[in-house]
Amino acid sequence: MKNKSFLYRNSLSIVFLTLFIVTLCAQALTGWKEHNQELADDHANEIPFLTYLHTGHFVSSTFENFQSEFLQMALYVVMTVGLRQQGSAESKSLDEKEDVDREPNPNKKDAPWPVRKGGIWLKLYSHSLSIAFFALFFFSWGMHLYGSWMDNNTEQAVKGKAFQTITQYIAGPRFWFETFQNWQSEFLSVLSIVVLTIFLRQKGSSESKPVDAPHMETGK
């Protein structure tokens, strides 16, 4: 590993971080133009780009997607502990214990410090991945609610309608429509990779079984 460059050793995260930044900037730019078009159609004043980044329109559209992604990952991490799918590359073995199921060894070389510390630190660390994803989900869900509420009240003001409290807004259908349309797409994408990896292959991918593996062979 010492002979491998930093870029080689971290290429997966670097590429996805780059894609995230590029697409977030593209979303912000196109969202700004769309929002100004909507304001113009309602005979309201257009806003500059930096102002747009603080609007409910941008906050809502951004965190609407974030929260569904984090929910997907949180549930996937937790459900793959105990649930199985015969033949899927995304499932643990149906019969055998796997390396991830063994008890942590505090004497193992280079073990993370919570493992060496034990007690509550080990307990938290043992579930830290799901805790992190659920925390990110709840934060993003709250930000989506806040942004969607702000955006709704901007529309209400432009149309001369009454301001809604956040309690009134969350009791209505708009926020939940935005939420459920994202959740169902994430659940479908997980179902797709779980089922499709039973029968289909991608040579060289860590998300696929070997090309010559039998369909009903479970795990990678």
C-alpha cells in the first residue's frame, strides 16, 4: 500500500465527492433560475444567487434528497444484520457466521480505541455506523421540513395568501408528498440491487458476486 498514491488509495471517495460538489452546484444554479422564473411569473422581484441559497426553495430541494438517502443507508445497515436474501451479493450467508459477527478483540493490533477502552464506548462504537446515519437522517429531515415550510410561505406571500405555522404546514399533504416520493424511490433502489445481484454480475465490482458464481450462492 505504501507504493500506491494518495489518489489511488482514496479514488472512490474522491470521485464521489467531486460528483457531489459538481451536481450540487448545478442544482443550485438551475434551481435559482427556476425559482426566479416562478417569481417572474407571479410578478414578483427576482433574487440574486447568494440570496437564493438561503431560500426555502434551495434548502427544501437539497435536504429532501439528503434525508431519503440517509434513511436508506441507515435501514440497510440495520436490516442486513438479521435479514437474508438467498442468492444476493448484498446478503450475509444463510447458514454460516461471518467475520462481522465475531466479538471484537481489544488485544488485536491497531484496534480502534473504543474497542480497547471497552464498556459504553465499545457499545456505542459497535453501532456507530447506524447511529451516524440515523442522526444524519433526522437532521436532514428537519432541514427539509424547515425549507419546505419556508418555501410554502414564500409562495403564500407572493399569492397574497395567509402565512402558515409549521404545525399547520406539517399537518397538510405537501410536505409528506415530497417525503414519501423520495422514500419509495430509495426503497426501490435497495430492492433492485438486492434482487438483481442474484442473477446479474459486474466483473470487478465489490457489489457483485464473481461472474461464475451460481445464482443461489448467497453473499460475495
